[in-house]
Amino acid sequence: MAVDSFGSNSFSVDIELPVLLNGRRQTSPARVVFKKIPREALTRWMLDQDGCYRSDKDLLTEVLLDVVNPYRPTQRSATSMLNDAIGDERTAAFLVAVFLQHCQAPGPGQTLLQDPG
């Protein structure tokens, strides 16, 4: 899984993304671009106003910037892949897990899940 950072605002992950093609679940190579969020915003991002965990679909609407197929960019539109990624519950949960694993904290070399000290 290759991870590229784009300054302090976003990062991309190259993955095999589970997608629905013609009603069948398959995987497709995808470059997923996420927005970074600061460490102190992580809890607010995951919880709703009542303190309950938000759905994976709701979480993704704030951090998922783009989904492209870097190998066959004309096969499916980015909009189609993005809609599938947000719309399918298992795919949404998978992408939230990928985001939490790779999102970068403001400090160099830290992830949101690491302590700064």
C-alpha cells in the first residue's frame, strides 16, 4: 500500500478498492485521496452532536476528496467510484479504516493515533 503526502492538507493511498461492478463485488486498483485532519479534531470527526459514533458514510463525506483508477482512468469515472465508495457500507468502513491507519498529524512523522511525546 503506497502512501503519498501532499503537503499538510491531503494524502493519497494506492489500494485495491472493493467496488460493485454490474451488481457483482470486485476489486479495482484505486488511488484514494483523503483530506488530513488535525489530531485534536479526530474525536470531533468521529462523534456526532450527541456524542454517538457517526456512520462511516458520514465520516467519509468530510475527508474523501477523490477516488481514481490510476491504471485505467477511463474505465470508470472518479465520480462513479467515489459514489460507490461512500454508498457501500463495507467499502465505507474499509476506507475509514485506511484513513485512520494512514492519516498524518501536523507534526513530522506522527500519525493521528500516536502520542506526540
